Amino acid sequence: MKADIINPFIESIINVLSTMANTTAQQGKIFLKKDNLAKGDVTGIIGMAGEKAKGSLAISFTEPVILHVASNMLGEKYTTLEPIVIDMVSEIVNMVLGSVKNTLAEKGYIFDMSIPSTISGHNHNVSHKTIGPVIIVPFMTSIGDFFIEVCFESWD
Amino acid sequence: MKADIINPFIESIINVLSTMANTTAQQGKIFLKKDNLAKGDVTGIIGMAGEKAKGSLAISFTEPVILHVASNMLGEKYTTLEPIVIDMVSEIVNMVLGSVKNTLAEKGYIFDMSIPSTISGHNHNVSHKTIGPVIIVPFMTSIGDFFIEVCFESWD
């Protein structure tokens, strides 16, 4: 996966959290996923599928981070992972991928988006079945960390 | 969602488990998902995306069922949710949706498949962000139960 594939994901999540949730996220060091030890409390997953490219995007939040983000987005204080908070995770992956989709289309990677799903449950693991690498990008906020996982395969 | 959409999913999972894992699955009563109480220990999720249709398929197994299925598929006894077992869940959602894709294409619903993801962690919840219904189909086997969740939106 080239840098010009992963960069739109990074820019998009920083932009969405900044504009929608007034939350500044700082990108950490990108690494290749080697095992499934990266864990979150709530994860949004959305698929990308096209004739010449497919992939998936997962965004995993720890509970404090998504509670902060959802509270800012909705203008009300949330203290538990209730349905409306979970719903926000779907909204976020949808918005992030929507923006990425437009950017990658300009680079010739055309794909459509699937319906996002959200998984909640303390310390769950996410893994992806891909022949290519899984890229993890950690992010730091003032409340805690979160990370995104991107896998992307294209063939022309 | 019409019956002719959900039926290929049901036929496909029964067929895959029968031929690949020598496991007979009996379909239970289909219902609409009202909350997120349906829980599994390991869930495979794969997205469907096309110009006129999008959706997602989730298959949630309890630990005893997937251990039995993976042991039969691989010809070796597995007793914990190790990576190769998790991998089988991705294979299963991939195979099930691959067959569904062909059947729905004949009905005029064209879509591509995303890269499958797998979530493991006891008692996790799955939810989907869709404007349409989420259909749950429970299945019974001699070892225990599992269920599939399907959401599908099309517009022409």
C-alpha cells in the first residue's frame, strides 16, 4: 500500500474529529499490524468494494475517547456506551470513508462503500483477511488514544 | 428487504457448513433486529457495495460452534480461539457472500465484496447503521447456535 493511499485516511479522520467533535487528534507512528493485540472498546468497520479495488477501514476507540467525541458531537454529556454513542461511531467511519472515497477516486481508485457496522465489547480484537498488509495508525488526543486500521488491495 | 434477498444467504451458509465442515445447520425463525442483544464470541463481517445496492453480512458464532466447525474444516482438533480458527470465520463469510453475490447478480443486484474482518472477544455486540431493517436468522447445530445478520439497501 502506497503512502498516497493511507494519507487520505489520516487527513480525513483528523478533519472529521476536528470539525465535528472539536477534538484535536495527533497522528502517531504508522506500523504494520503483526498480530491482533490492538484492542478497543468500540470499533466501527466499513467496507470498500469496487471492480479494481477492495478494502476495509476500522476505527477503534477506547471508551473515554468515544464518550468525549460523542458528547462534543451531540452537545450532551454521555458517560456510558449507550446506543446513540455507538451510532456516532458508525457516523464517523461513514464520514471518514466518504471523504477518502472522493480523494482516492481522483487517483483512479474507484470503489463503493458498504453499510457500516459497529462492534462494542471491552477488549475485543479485530483482524482482517487480506493478502496485503494491514496498516495501523495510532492517534493521540488529550483524553486518550485511538487507532485506525486500513487494508486495501487494488489490481489493474 | 424481500424474501428473495435473504434466502440466498440462508441457503449459502447451510451449504458452506455442510460441504466444508460436515456440519448440519437448521434454520430458526427469522426476526428483525430490535436491539443489540444478540451476542457472539467471534463474528465475521463483510461488506457489499455496488452502484445500486449496499449492505453487510455478519456471522456470529459462539465459541463451541466455531471450534467444532474449524476443527472439521481443518481436520485437526482446536480448543481455543487461536488465529487459525479466527481465520476460518473470515473464510466462511467470504465463501457465503461469494455464493450470494452470484445469486443476487442473477436477480439484478450487482455488488462487489470488501475485505472481510473478524472480531473476537466474549459477548461483543454488533450493530449496523442502516436505514433499512436488519434481518437476523438464527441457526441450530448439534453443538450450539449461531446467527447471521443481513442488512441490504438497494435503489433503482
